[in-house]
Amino acid sequence: MSRKIIIDPVTRVEGHGRVTIHLDEYGQVKESFFHIVEFRGFERFIQGHPYWEAPALVQRLCGICPVSHHLAAAKAIDQIVGIDPDDLSPTATKIRRLMHFGQVFQSHALHFFYLASPDLVFGMDAPVEKRNVVAVAGADRDLVVRGITMRKFGQEIIKAIAGKKIHGILAVPGGIHNALSMQERDYFLDGKEIENIDTMIAWSKEMVDFIHDYHIKNKKLLDDFAAFPSGHLGMVNDEGAMELYHGPLRAIDHEGTITLDDVPTDDYEKYFSEAVAQWSYMKFPYLKSLGREKGWNRVGPIARMNVCNFIPTPLAEKARQEYFAFAGQKVVNSTMYSHWARLIEVLHCAEEMKVLLHDPDLLKNDLERKGQSRLKGIGIIEAPRGTLTHHYEVDEKGMITKCNLIVSTTHNNDAMNTAVKWVADHTISRKGTITDGMLNQVEVAIRAYDPCLSCATQAMGKMALKAELYDHNGQLINEKYKG
């Protein structure tokens, strides 16, 4: 007798999808698919708009990571007016970087404290009523209060710079439209009205210690769960250090061999292609040199840790060294280490924000530069979820004729599918039954990548996931909705 098992929605992720698992004639998992069933349309309807509207328009892709889209588009539009990243004024560059660090800081805090922490505090097999931040607050109030306050700090940074926490405007072609005032700067330093930056650094350090202790207590589970070899892609600076705003792209394989050797972001088209599949609207980027099967990469915190030589802030660098010493590997390929890497980046962003808040260039009025107009612009940035590409081409009147977006979650498409396959292999095949806890493990594997599926597919509306199980004849034998 068949059962209906439907997950609707996938909890604590931002996006809409469906998982299907196909069994062979012996009841073993043959293949599985993480379908993204929203239509991809933003690249088309932005065409015909003037280029200067792009940084504002693309924010509407998402309410979670609008700053990342705003800044990636801004970097591309800078090039259309003839300004490369090194040509921006110091004030414009540093204020953009400050807002970017605030975005990564608040987004990572949102994911860890609100979305991931229930799995860590209560375990993957916890009852449904425990899988939310309210239950975590009941178990560890201080943890949640700190998470809320840390996210607020990052949002306040964004608001001070762009006017609003969500969908604010900072960038103009070739620069920014305003600098910070001394009063706005001091708001984050003196702690009179909001927890100051030194507190943010201290709390971030404590959260890194928290996740380190968690890994000590759960090492085998975290080492093994959804662990698989893959490539890793991220941005570094000219010295090979972690870079989140601008620098060359580096990729390595699962053993650390370089597969993309610090290439300029403007040359991304030479190295990357995108595949499509009939069963998903989300594309599959890969390195041309390695081909579709072997050329895909993970992006985001775990990838950035793997590709960089060091982190250029002292506390985060010490944490990075402890991370790899604990893992005992040159390259970490265990999905659940993403949370630890994410918190190291939180600490790094807090350290970077402190340096910038003390920089006098933030208060200057050298805001905008002009150059010789071009017909093409490419902006790449390390968004919270990974490498984000915005590519625009315009006509002689400055109207957008082409837009290509490679979103972080799109890079992780193969990784998420592989993680789902790992869970299916290790639960359905070996256990022979399907429980709610096992289905939550599918969510845990996807959630570790902090996917933003509406960004990746550029869609609006309800976000949900449905899980379906098919036998070797292609007949639906199980589907499950949760809730």
C-alpha cells in the first residue's frame, strides 16, 4: 500500500523546489533530483531598461540578499561608465565594502541562528515542534538574543549607508551618492544606542568557540554527513587571502589542486559555461576546462575557506587554522562544516567592519568618478552564499540588451543534488522505511548551503518543496508533505 509523504514547504530555506527519489528493482536508490520548479525570468525582463536602473532593479530578486545584487550590479555598471574597481575613490570603495561586510554579517547571523540552529541544538531527528527558533529560544535564550542582536547590527550598518535595511540605494555609476557622517559612524563605535562593534567581535568569537565545541562532541556525524568530493570556487586577493568584495577567482579540486588559477573576474566567460536540465529551471555552472561532469564547484563559506591561503584579519585567521587542524584535511568536503566556516566569516566581517569604521576616508566627500563609456560591464562579488556574477551589455543609448546572472545558489546546484543523493542512499536504501526525521535530513543537507532559490530562479511567490519516491517502473509509491 502506497503512502503519501509530502514536504511542503522545505522549512528554514528560502526557495521553492521538489525532491524526487528513484529506486531500482532491488529497492535501492538509483538516482535522486532536487528540482527547482520556478521559472527563470529576470534576465529577460530587465532588458530594455537603462543601465543605471540595474542596481536598484536587481535588488527585487530577493529580500534576503538585496545588498549583494545591488553591489554586484553596481560593479558591472561602473564598467559601463568606464570605471574599473581600482578606479573608484577610496571613500566609495570603503563605504561599499562596509555595507557588504554588514550584509554578509547579518545574512550569516540570520541563517545560523534562525534557520540552522534548531538542527544543531535539538538534532536532525527532533520532533517538528522543536525545529524553529522559538524552541531554540526556550532552550538557550542567550543564544537567540545574541543572534537577533548581531543580525540587527548588520542591518543597521546597511540602513546607515543605504537609507533602508532592505532595498536601500547606495551605488551610482562610478561611485556612491553619499558618505557617512561622524554621528552615523560613532553610532556603531560608542555603544550608546546599539551594541558596539567590539561587542560584535567578542560575540562572534564566542560563536566560533561554540561551533568548535559542537564539532568536538559530534565529530563523526559532522565529518560523515553528506561528505563527498567536489571542486570549490571563491575569490581571493592578490596575495591569496580571502576576499569578499573584489579580486581574482580561484578554484581547486577536492584534493586542493588548482583548477582555476586566480583569473580576473572580467574573464569569467572564458572559463565558465552553464548547463540546463529538463527537470529543473535552475542552471548548472561548470568549468569549461573540466567539462560538465567534473567541472562543477561548491561556493560559499566552506569553499572560501578551502580556496584561500589565509584570512587577512587575525582572529578569523586563527579560527581558520583551528578549523583545518580539527578537520585534519587540506580540503574540507564535509557539508556540515559549512556552519563552522560561516561563523568564521561572521568573525572576519566584524573585524573588517571595525577597521573600516575607524578609517577617516569614510567621512570624506570624494564619491564619484567618470570614465569613457563602454558597452559591457561585469561585476562579481562574494555574496553570503557564494560567488555572484552580474553581466550586462548595452546599446549606444545605454539600454540593456543582455543580462546574465550566475547566482551563488546556482553554483551549488550540483552540490545540493549530490547531498540529497547521499541522504537518500544512507536513509531510504539502508533503512527500508521513510520517517519524518529522515526527511528532515534531506532538508538539513540542503539547508547547509543556505540556498536562496528565488534568487537562483528569479521568481516570486510561495516557496515549497515536495518529496516523491518512485519505483523502478517509474510509478509513484510515496510522497510526503510535512505539516
